[in-house]
Amino acid sequence: MSPTQIEAMIKGALPDAQVQLQDLTGGGDHWQAVVISSLFEGKSLVQRHQLVYRAVQPAMATEAIHALSLKTYTPQDWATNGQGA
């Protein structure tokens, strides 16, 4: 799966998201994603991850994405302690 496809899926659920993706193995099925969205405001870490996993669930169900490691931030979180963390 391409990073563009994954980013489009995430932005479908979180339209204001900034998404940074890294292919961890070079095979296109193990990814690390940093997602920054104002829609994470007031949500727990688990709730944030659920929003992203729900967005990419069709690709995970078919194993087009086998593994996805997440780091999720609100814009304020990112400005305060996300960059370089």
C-alpha cells in the first residue's frame, strides 16, 4: 500500500489531519504514522488511536496494512512536545 493511499484513508476520517508516514520494512505493509489533528482534542490516547485505526480498517482487514504504529497529537501537543519527541 502506498503512503498516499494510507494518508487519504486517514484524511477521510480526519480531514484536517497532517500525516507523516514511514515504511518500516520497505514492503509497504508495516508502517509508522504520526497523525496531528484538532479532532483529537479532549480524547484519550486510546480514543485517538481508535479513530485512526477505524479509518484504515479496510486495509488492515485485507492485510494490505499488516502493522501500524501510531503517534497521535493535537496541534498544540505537536507544537509543545511532539516535534522531535
